[in-house]
Amino acid sequence: MKIVKATPTDLNSIVAFNRQFHLDIPGFRWDTKPWIAEQIQKGTFHVLKDGNASYGAICVQTAIYGLPETDAYVETIATKEDLHRRGYGKQLVDYAAELARSEGKSRLVVESFVEYGVGDFYTRCGFDLESTSGKFGDHPYNVFTMKL
Ligand SMILES: CC(C)(COP(=O)(O)OP(=O)(O)OC[C@H]1O[C@@H](n2cnc3c(N)ncnc32)[C@H](O)[C@@H]1OP(=O)(O)O)[C@@H](O)C(=O)NCCC(=O)NCCS
């Protein structure tokens, strides 16, 4: 099992992983082919693999507009639909934390729509729920942070 930087051959599997969290909100781009292809090109997607099989993917931003220099941001995470609760999501989070540390970041941040109901996943992975929250369209999201 290893986590590697995604290449264009990973596009379809990442689209399939990310469709699990699709929401019908105008501007929702995180499961679309063009956005994922662009991120693969930028090198922000990382895939958990066992041989040729892919088990999940995480998108980690370390330099985007508005992101404090001290932060890294998990923009998406999803593991294969029939392989949830096997520790793969945590492996991806641990990898993101290590990647961020190696770039001198002191905080890992993730935002998650409340309706996903996955807050406990983040806290079990070592994130703290922040008191600040936000809204995208009419959909509220929580903010989680992890000190690195
Ligand atoms: C959320 C998601 C990435 C978690 O990945 P996973 O591989 O199932 O998670 P893990 O098996 O590594 O779980 C790590 C810990 O979180 C817990 N956990 C995982 N999913 C959970 C959930 N939905 N609710 C509560 N706890 C959860 C596990 O029990 C485990 O706890 P433990 O360490 O005490 O045993 C996965 O369920 C997924 O892809 N969901 C669909 C897409 C999605 O919602 N992505 C998040 C968008 S913000």
C-alpha cells in the first residue's frame, strides 16, 4: 500500500470517489472532471494504491489565494465506497499532515458540509472542530483544524 501523487490516469477513479459527496449546489466543482484534471495537473491530488487498485484520494492545497502561509488545506477527501471504515481515510489524512509539515506548515485545515455527517471522522483523525463555521450557497459547513 502506498500513497502517490495522482496522474491523469487516476482521473476517472478520483471522479468516482468524489461523486460520493456531490451536492446539487451551483458552483459545486469538487467532483467534476475539469476541476479534478486541473488539480492533478497542479500536483495537489494524492492517491492511496495497492498495486494498480486505488482506494482513495486526497487533495491538499499548500498555496492558494486566501490561504494563510502557515496553513495547508484539505480540499477533498474520499475513499472507495465499498471500502469505508478500514483506516484508508486516516492514512490519507496522516499523509497530508506529513506533507504539510514537510513544507513547514503549522496547521492543517478542512471544511466539511454539515449534511455529510463526517465530523467524527475528522476528530478521530486528530482534527478539532472550530467554533467558526461557514455557508456555501445555503449549505452550512464546519471547519476543522489540526496543529502540526
Ligand atoms: C469520510 C471518509 C473519507 C472516511 O474515510 P474512511 O476510510 O471510511 O475512514 P477511516 O476508516 O480511516 O476512519 C478513521 C476513523 O474515523 C471513524 N469514521 C470514519 N467514517 C466515519 C463516519 N462517517 N462517522 C463517524 N466516524 C467515522 C472510523 O470509525 C475511524 O475511527 P477509529 O480510528 O476510532 O477506529 C469516507 O467515509 C468517504 O469517502 N465518504 C464519502 C465522501 C465524503 O463524505 N468525504 C468527505 C467530504 S468532506
